[in-house]
Amino acid sequence: MSMQPELATKICHQCHEERPLAVFFPSSLYADGFTDRCKRCVFDSPRRERERRERRVQHEAAAPHGVIHTGGILALTHAEIW
Ligand SMILES: [Zn+2]
């Protein structure tokens, strides 16, 4: 079977759109020789990653260990005041 690169497509793992291989970065890490996310998603990912991190930070702030941590800071501040 001979694949013609210009006709080959791949489904992006992030946006799930079937797109031509030309919009995927070549990569030896993947069996088919291309990254599993299209260039648009790769370029888009830093922003998405930051949004995910910010959401995680908010979530951790509400988690029990976040409360304990905050309590530690408050206790330290209290000790310094007295
Ligand atoms: Zn994509």
C-alpha cells in the first residue's frame, strides 16, 4: 500500500477533526510519523494548558490541604504579630 502524503489525512486527538497530514508536525515519536495533534491544536495548547492550570489552582485552594497551608501562613503571621 502506498500512501500519497498529500491525500493522507489523520484525525487530530484534540479537536477530533480529520485533517490532511500537512497540518500535523512530522514526529518520529509516533508510529505514523506525525504528531497526534494538528498544528492548530499544538499552537493553541499553551493557552489551554494555562487555563487548565488556573482552574486546578482554584480547585486546590478549595481542597483540605490548601486550607491547612493557608492556616499555617495565618498562624505564622499571628506569631510574628505577637
Ligand atoms: Zn486539532
